[in-house]
Amino acid sequence: MKIGIIREGKIPVDRRTPFTPEILHDIQKSAGDGLSICVETSAFRCYADEEYQEQGIEVVSDLSKADILFGVKEVPISQLIPEKTYFFFSHTIKKQPRNKAMLQAILAKSIRLIDYELLKNPAGERVVAFGRWAGVVGAYNAFWTYGKKTGLYQIRRALDCRDLEELKVELKKVLLPPIKIVVTGRGRVGKGVLEILEILGIREIEPQDFLRNDFEEPVFTCLSTADYVRSISDKGYEQAHFYAYPEAYESQFMPFAEVAEILIAAAFWDPKAPRLFELEAIQSINFSISVIADITCDIDGSVPTTHRASTLLDPVYDIDRSTTQELPPFANQHSISVMAIDNLPCELPRESSAEFARQLREWVVPELGKENSDLLEKATIARDGDLTLEFMYLSDYVS
């Protein structure tokens, strides 16, 4: 078996890698002669070619001899090699329009596509993800954005910091008035957000206290879906029922939007579920949120002010409250500033790649040599020119 690590081909450039030099060295050493590994040369990857070569990993310009190819983001159609097995985040399972042509090409080229997002343990929990680092960087960017908008302090961009320790140094410069911050989500991404809030020393408040009381210090509340969705029919909430029938629920988020100044959105969103709020809600004089860090970055999704993804080079855009149209960043104090970068872990690429590589070594690498791997089968979207049974619902999407 020959494994190849691809050079990321998306524009703008993504500097992450699924495997670090040290972890590839360990994998190759423990596998012996039954496995060989090569890495596609790259001038921008966060680990240099020389770092891989120092660990005894072959660096090549052609991956056509590899059987299994690992990347991070979607692979450009022109770079897809027929009849290979690919691992990457395909962003197709929600029928995302921008990736329809890519999935069509994968089918036409008889590629086996295994999506990281679908790799789950027996309890149904994802086993490989960049979620923690999306939460860390996304929360940091929320406070960078608030500082730029208010002029109360200045901190460096996360991408200008070497690692998490440098982020911590920058966060010491953050001086907040007694504002309220609302966070959605308690999963892997949400826990990354909470890391930053803990570093800042911001006190957590229970949702009802957050709504009812005023405080002389900045505070935050972290909401689960039970805190802001209710059944349309009886105004109750039952978790299993909500997950099975999200369309039967409506949002009760507006009371939080009327007291918070910063929203950090880190909760997974099912397109059948209600949005946090509708776009016209921002026209109300009672809508007090002025900075939104949408880590989920679902376009026109749970956070309707996310008209598009922002970029590492252009991280923020404003939304006019009156017209709901986009404005230049920090256009005025009255507009809402939106940070919606869709590849946040890129801002700390070496640390996020290292954690991702450890997860792959633990969960995926041992499965590669198995004739029938349940973990990999359930994460396979396409094989031999057709969709797998579980993903036949994508047929109309690719036809």
C-alpha cells in the first residue's frame, strides 16, 4: 500500500496538512515494508518539504503511484486522479452547490471518496476534526473584531501569531466593558470557544440570569438547543424528537439577541432546523448584537447575516441594519460586523495539523489494511462510479 499526502489546491491557499513529518515517520516505522508514504512537494505547506525529508519521507511531484490520497479541503477537479481513494472534507453531504461539479467528477473518475466529517465512533461521535481549533481561532477573532469595531484595544491577527501561547499574550491586551456575550454550541468547536473565554477570565452565567440581570463585568452564556428552540405545537423541547424532526421547532433566540453585544455561533446546524433569527430581525431597535463571529459559516444558514464566507485576508464585512445589505468592514458603529472565515484553523496551521494527524493515526491508519472497515465504509460517499447506499439521497444533486 502506498499513501500520498496531497498539496492543497484550493484558492486561497490552505497551509494545513493531514499528517505532520514526525507522525508520518512513526507510521512508516511501525508499518514496516508493507506501507510506503510520499508527500507532494509544496512551497506553502506549514511543514516544509525538508522537514518531511529529514524524517525519511519521500517528497514527490507526482502522486499517480499512490493508492490512497489524504488531503484537507476539497480537491480541484483538474487535480483528481482517477480510480484512487481520497480522504478529505468534501462539503457535499448538505448538497452544497459549490461542490456539485466536484462530486460529479469524482463519480465520473470512479474515485472512492471518504469524507472526514463522516468518520464516527460507535457512539456516533466524530473522531477526526479541526473543530477545537476552529473554536479557538473563531473566538479569538470575535474579540479582534470587537476591538477593531470599538477602538477599545488592538490585538494582532491570529495568523500573525506563532501558536496558542502567542494568542494568550495578545489576549492580555483585551479590555472589555460590561457587555454580554452569547455562545451557541457545546461540541468540539464550542469547547474551543470556551478555552478563549476562560483565558480572558470572562464569567459564565446561566441563560436565565443572562436574560434577567445586569452585571458590572463582561459575562457570557453558552446555549444548547434546549435553551433557544421550542416545539411549534406545544412549546416544549425533547432532544431526541428535535434531532429527528428539527422542522417541527421554532427559534426562541431573540431574547438573547436583545441583550447580547457579541454572538459567537459554534453549533452544528441542520438545514431543516430553524435559524437563530430571521434577517429582518436586525432591523429592530431592540436587536443589540453588533459583532457576530459565525464559526459555523453556513451561508444563509443558522446566522442569516452570513451572506458569504469571509477570508483570511479579508476577515470581516458589515451588514447594514436598515437594508440588510453588505457594507465595507467597520463602516459605522450602527452596522453589524460579521466574521465568517470558513477555514479558521488555517490561522494556526502547525498546531491544528498536529492534532488532526494524531487523530488520523489513532482512528484511521489502523483501518487502512482491513478488508472490511466499518469506520471507513460508513464514511464512503462514492465508489466505482456510483454513490453508496447511504448517500443515494444525493442522486438528484449530482444528476
